[in-house]
Amino acid sequence: MQEATDEKLLDVAEEFTALNQTDSYQTAYRHWRKREKNPYAFSFIKNPKESAFSENQAVVSSTPAQAEQSALRNLGILFGTAFLCYLLIENLLDKILVQAARMIGVQIETMYWGETHYYGDDLTVFLFSAALQILKLLIPILMIGLALQMPIWIAVPLPVKHTRQMLNSISLMMLLSVGLGSSMTSRSSELEKYRIISDAVGADDHWLILYIVFTVFIVPLFWELLFHGAMFQSLRQFGDTFAVIAVTSMATLLTHNLQDAVRLGLVTLSISFFMVRTGSFLTAVILRIIHEIYMFALFQIENYEMLFTLRWWIVILFPCLIGLLTIIVLTISEKGNEENVNPNKDYLSLADQFMIFSTTLPMLVTIIVCILLFVMTAMLA
């Protein structure tokens, strides 16, 4: 019996199953992994009977673990490079663009140390801030998308398999946003985007509305395209647990404020978990937007000293009470119906996967730069 098992064809890409995904997704994902000369896919075929070995690159690997190792390194290099571009745009390019704009007579200034603030004409500050927010997300998204060449229906799967899990996730995100936001809005550097709105008291209403819509709806979409689009989908070939932890860690590292890191880390972890449970990228976008809506509302409430007023109870706590009841009801009714077991076999341990992924040179440099930024912002706070 053991001899028959050993003679069985081993095809790690063909054996892969993504939880809560459609059959068309599964087929397309396996095809992407088995595509010829795809350095970012963990694909290994072994037929002992014919002594045939093949891997997704020109170099032949003798074991699945070696093929997995190679794909993890290539993804670490790709994502590390993309995040370095993000950091350069956020911390260096914006200063260069401000100087260039001032040279041609545009009224805008910025702080060169500490938290990023822009000063000047209201409309100019709006447009400049919006352009930088999109640019620092769009460039890494394009870099990752062009390198992975993953079909759009794999990178952003839309069908929702478990509607109840979607409702559950929305309820939890409301509670999480209020719990984290109530104690952290006053210390958040990430909410500079909302302070711009509060400072622009003389701006036209239609520009304020446009900026609010952009900040609350458009930026979260780009953020999720970066972290829970092709990046997350490519990492789940090593297991959903690895993908969830890796994406959460990367999103947390890119913050420069301890309170923001805790808040965004927990939010990203929750979004990743429920995206797997529902099977849909829409879950990630909806939850991120809900969080931004709550953070904007909490910031405005704190800014205008409306804490614990009637408006506080109606806008913040009442929906959360409804959300809590929804979680209880849906959890009880859904018990025993979830698809929880990941059938895929791991060839490397979780610790080994993270060690290989995070010690590639670009990823290692990204981690070091992010840690230095954490220390600098803490010292200048």
C-alpha cells in the first residue's frame, strides 16, 4: 500500500483548493500557478514512475519545499520593492513635489520632519494631498499587477459565498471601529486627511464634499486593491493563514504611529479573515469603507466636542448595539455550517515561510525603514 502511494503523481498546483471560492476561480487559479515561466507561483510536479521533475522556472527543484522556497523569495523581492516605492513617495517624493510646486508659484508648504502636514491654499492642499494618496498606492498596485499577471477575476474575486458572514463582518467592524477609534482619534497621524477638511473652513462646499467622498470611499478602494487584491491572492497559495498574517504585518508596518499601527493592524486582520470566510473582495472594500466612515464621524464628533451628546448616541452607539445583536443571532444560526478546514498540504512550516519571505533584501530594507520611521515619529511626537 505504501509503494502505491509513493508512485502517485504529485502536482501541488492541481491539488490546491481555495476556501469559499467558485469552481471557476479554482480552475483559473490552478492555471495561473501552472503557467510556464511564472516565477511567483508555487508549482511543482513529480511523477516517480517516469522520473519526471518540473518546476515553474527553468531551474529544476528536487522537492516541493524547494519550489515553495523559490516562489516565496520572488514574492518577497516583488512586494518589498513595491513597498519601498510606497515609502519613497510618501516620505521623499512629496517633499520634492512641494519644492517644485513652490518654484512655479503654487502656494503650498509642508513640514520636513515628523508628521506630514500641508499648508497653503485650500484647493491646492486638497488636490495635492489627494494626488499623493493615490500615487503612493497606485504605483505599487501597478508594479504588483504587471509582475504577477494574475487574471482580474482571481485578483479581485467578487461572488459572495456566505452572505451571513458578510453581515457578521459588517457588525463586527462597526464595533471594532468604535472601540478603537474612540480612544485613538486624538493621537492618530493617519487622520491628517480629516484635519485638512476641518482646517479648510473657507473652502467651497462642493470641494469639501468631493474630498470627503474621495477620502472615505476612493482611497479605501485603492488600499484594498493593494493589500487584498493580487497580493493576498498570490500569497494564499502558501496557505490562508500565511496570507492573512503576511498582509496584516505589511499593512501594519507601513504606518508611522503606534496607535495607528494597532488600529490598522487589527482592522486589516479582521478584513482578511472575513474576506476568506465570504470568498469576496467586496467584503474587504465594504469593511474598509465602514471603518473610514466611523473614523471620520468620530473625528468630527471629537473635533466639535459632541462626545456623549444625543448625536453621539444616535450616530455611533445605536448602530453598534444593532451590530452586536446581529453578530449574536448570525453566529448562533450559522454554527456548524462554516467551511473551516483548509485541505491544502504545507511543505514548509509557517515560521520558515515568514523567514524566507521577510529576509529577501527589498523586504528586509522595507522592514528596517519602517522601524526607523516608527522610532522617529515616536521621538518627535
